[in-house]
Amino acid sequence: MAKSLEERVAERISREGPVNRRSQRAAFLALKDEIGRAINAGWPVKDIWKTLHGEDKIQVTYQAFVKYVNRFIRDVEAARLLPDKAGKPDKQDKPNPPVKVGFTINSSPKKEDFI
């Protein structure tokens, strides 16, 4: 008779050990620079994950891998491209004064305006 799922899971855990989320994040961070170079070279994230997963360098799911790529690679690169707001305040940070639109009547005209 075939083994139940519970028995197969127990065998795998005893053989490989449980997948620890922290250790998998550490494994990703160890490969972060290499993964970033592959992304910048134009390789799809799914192909990078398949390669690393097939080589048993990472054991995370594809969804977790994408989450790590977005958090630790793409967000960091995007933050580098944004201007630093921690320094001096920029002139653009001040709100522009309201612009008067339409016709206004000046109750005390100047003679220069009529000549």
C-alpha cells in the first residue's frame, strides 16, 4: 500500500530538515548581487529562480523569490534613483502661491496706465 501524505512529509523532513524562512532569506541575500546582475542583464526573474532552485541554492517558492527580488533588489535600486530628501529642503517643496485668474478691478488707477 502507498504511504500517506503525512508519512511522506515526515520522511522528507527527517531527510532534508524543515525549510527555515530565515535561512532561505539569508541564502537569497547571499546571492543578491549575483541575482541583481542577472536581472540587469535582462534575464527573466522566473528563469533565474528556476536555475537557482534547480541547483538547490535556494528552496523558496517562486512567489517568495519575487517578493525578495522586489524588496531587496528593485526597491533598493529605485531608492537610489530618487533624490535625497533628508538634506536641504528643495525649493519645489514649498507650495506655489495661488495664481489670480480672471479680471480684477483696481479702484485707484495710475495715471501712467492711461497715458
